Amino acid sequence: MIAFKDINPAAPTHILFVPKKHYATLNDIAEGDTIMSDLVAAVQKTAKKLGLHDRGYRVVTNVNREGGQVVFHLHVHMLGGRSLDDKMG
């Protein structure tokens, strides 16, 4: 997995977590695959490192076009660094 800052951040902290193995969408993860738990562990570790663990942050993944997915390689967004009180959807 790799993680990097989003080039068009939606919050002061906006990091993408991308598995090296290709999954087009969340729907393509097979039962028993541990990629999502690996992604969650990476997000948690990064949130602690950046001081967001206790303050709060948002984790988002978009699935298919109507779900807002633009890049068809599974990735998770971690957003934080400010109050994320805006409505979703």
C-alpha cells in the first residue's frame, strides 16, 4: 500500500491510501481478503502520527460513478484538520 497527500485537498489534511494490488472498486474485494483491514490500520496509524486520532477525521471511499468514483483503482480518503460538519451526499 502507498499513501500520499491529495493534489486537490478537500480539507487541511487529505491523504489517499492506495493498495498496490489492483481492485477497481470496493465491490471487487473477495470475501476473506484483508485489504480493508489493512487500509483501516494504515489510516489509524497515520491519524495518530498526525495528531488527528483524538480530534477526529473522516474516512471515505467512493464506489462506481453514482457513488462519485472517478479513478477506478480502490483508494480511501482520510480527511481532517478542521471540523468536518458539512453534509455528505
